[in-house]
Amino acid sequence: MPSQKKAEAKLIFHHRKLWTIITVVTFMTVMAFLYFKMLPGLTGEALQVEHRRLQNILASVRSQWQIHGEPDYMNLEWLTLTKQTPENSLVKMSARGFPLPSSLSDEGCEELWYKLLGVKLDSWEINGEYHPEINSCKFVAVNLASVIYELSSENVNFLTD
């Protein structure tokens, strides 16, 4: 009898251990699913914060443009403070004092974002797109939230899906 009780006790111990492992794995799976479901929303919220920041920077650049005598190109010197100085921090300015991309292309819009905000779009899972039909740069997050910088009117809009 004692060996049967030992065997039953061992079986119960392994049974409890198995159910504990199943419970923990199930919990971790649910948590991982919820976490990865939440990530695109965070990217959209970050894009909304960058929208406000972009508006402030555009106002600051325009103010500096006026102070410096309305030049055709401006050097964005604050990039040197981030220790990520690009090869060329010159930005072409519009006649009304707002920054323009160096080329009217997706790459030009992404470069303009980096020159203004000092952050590469790749690190945030945001795509920069140029739309020639409305002459604008559109920055789209994974959850389809977007910031549109209209180059002809210099408006910056934040849109959600």
C-alpha cells in the first residue's frame, strides 16, 4: 500500500505541475496577443504627439527664416545638438517661409521629416509618401493614422483611420 500511495502522490504532483504550466502558458499567450494588438495604437498616438511637435517646429523655422532675412535655404542647426548630424542640414524654404522637401518624392518627404524632427521614420514604422495630386507629404502609421503636410498651403493635419 505505501508504494501505491507514493505513486498516487507523485501522479498528483505531476498533474498539478502540468496544469500550472498550461495555465501560465495560456496566460502568457493572452498577454502577448493583447500586447501586439495594442502596438499599432501606440504608434498612432506617437504620431499624434509628433504632429503637435511638427507644428511647433514649423512655426519656429518660419520665425527663424524671417529673422535671417527670408533666405531661400536655411540650415537647421539644432540637429547638431542630437549628435546625429546629417551630411546636409540645409532645407529649401517656400516663398511664405515654410520648409520644402529637397525632391518631390517619398524620399524627399522622409528626409524633410528627419531634418525637422531628427527622427528616422523607419524606427517608428511610419511611411513617408509624396502625393503629387495634392502636393503634400503624408506620413502614415501602421494603424493608418497619418500626418499630412500640405506643401502649397503649409497646413499640417492629423487624421485617424
